[in-house]
Amino acid sequence: MQLAKQAGLTVITTVSKKNHEYVKSLGADYAIDYKEEDFVKETLAITNGLAVHAVLDTVGRENANKSLEALAFNGQIAFIAGPPDVNSAISFAHPLSFHQVALGSAHQSANRHEQAALKKMGDNMLELVKEGKLDPLVEKTISLDEVPQALAQLASRTMTGKIIAVL
């Protein structure tokens, strides 16, 4: 969200009502309550029916499938937690691009070029943090002994930021 805003993009996100102000403070132009609103309908209303050029889906396959309905002609979807049903989405009348985000796979491959590219991305992100242009959203710092409780807290989905364990 922060990087998209820095790139000059209009940011539409889905989040529970209680976190609307939080995501807007991070750069969201529009926050849609995914519990109460149809995010596709709301997105199409915001874009005057034109839809969006890109979606980053971090929820899962079912949500990614629904997100396809909010994509414009030649739109792109990047997904982390599960791919949409690509076969049913392929249409020559409404072409889309699909991108799986699996950054860890670069480390498992023997592709040194991609490993170097991933390192460069990480270095660039750290530089933005250092310059104060990117907030890493650290909510809490904990000891190694507190990791099990922190994992339970993450699983409850009640946190908005990151937890850092100090070794």
C-alpha cells in the first residue's frame, strides 16, 4: 500500500471497518469493509465501472477468483495465498495477467540471477525504511520466549502491525 501510493497510484483496499483509518494513514484512498460490503461492486462504483488495473490478493483462492471480477481489460492479479481458477478466467474478450508471488522460491532454485534480484529488492526496501519513506509497521518487539504467545496472537488476526522477535 505504501509503495503503491509512493508510485502515485490510487489505492483501494479491503479491511474491516475498525481498520479503515489505519489503512488510510498508510496511503489507502478507499477502504472497503469486506465483512459488510461487496468489494467488487464497491470497486466498480469507485472506478465508474472501469475496474482496476492491478490486484494484490493475500487472502486466498476464493477471494482471488472474486477479485478477477474487479479487473479491467488487460488487468493483472498477483496472488500470495492461492491462485484464482486461471482456466475459467481465460477470455480473449477480457485478457488478464496472473502473477504468483513466491519470493522464497528464489532461494530454493539455482537461479543466481533471481536470487540477486531478490536481494536487490530487499536492499531497496531497507533503504526506504532507513530514509523514513517506508514504515515497516512494527507493532511490538518480543523476546524469543514470547514467540508462542505472539504466534497465537497473529493467528487471532487482531494485530495490524508486525511482531519482531529479538534473539
